[in-house]
Amino acid sequence: MMRIRVAILMLQVAVSLAAFALTAVAPPAFVASALAAKDESIERLIARAESARPEDRPALYLEVARQKAETADQFYRAGNADAGNATLSEVVTFSKKATDASIATGKRLKNTEITLRKMVEKFRDVKRTVTFEEQAPIQQTMDELEKMRTDLLSAMFGKKKSK
């Protein structure tokens, strides 16, 4: 009985070490290409959003805004505040399109609000890493995203107009 337990324990250790070794190594080429295909190019995503059904537009515009927010974060981390500021205006533009589409259709209001809140949290973290002079555009973007969130919350929980 003891020999079986030791054999099982050794097998578990071997499997754990093999799994760790696989995660520590760079992913195979087919995994990398699948990840690249998942992150569709922003231009194609914008084109899809423009031609999509109205109820599908909020999710597509939010994905564009999320990718632009990631790009802005990378610019700020690299010390390129000018490019980061330009990207922030695109984040606001696509977030506004997502908010407007969501309110107009009444679909994906909750998901849009949650995504905007997460972007505000991300920009709050970015704001803490930049110099004082570079914080103003980030704060302005956060304020605009918060206004969009307020509009979404009003659409979800505000008084309904009587017919």
C-alpha cells in the first residue's frame, strides 16, 4: 500500500514539473498565431463595428476602445506622452460611440458600463505613473469616461418616460 502511495506521489510531482516547464518556455508558434488572430487589427475591428447591427456595435466599439487604452498605456510607460495623449482622444471617441449605441438600442448597457469603469481604473493607475504635467489629459479622459458611465446608469436606472 505504501509503495502505491509513493508511486502516485512521484507521478504527481513529475506531472507538476512537466506542466511548469511547459509554461516557462515560450509558447509554440501555432499558439502565438492564434493569439495574434484573436487580437484583430484595430482597422478591421472599426470597419466591422461600422457595418454591424446596432445591437452588436457597443461590444465592437468597446473592444476598439480597450485596445486603444492598452496602446495609450504602452506609450505612457515608454515615456511617449504625446502619442499617449493622441491615443486618449481615440479612446474617448470610441467609448462615446459604444455608449451612444448602447443607450440607443438598450442592449449591453451593463457590459458597457463595467468596461468603462475598468478603463477608468486603468487610467487612474496610469495617471499615478506619469509626471504632474502629463496628468491633465489623463484626468480629462477619466472625467469624460465617468460622464459616459453616469449616462449609462441613468439609462439603466433612471425614470422611464411615460407614453
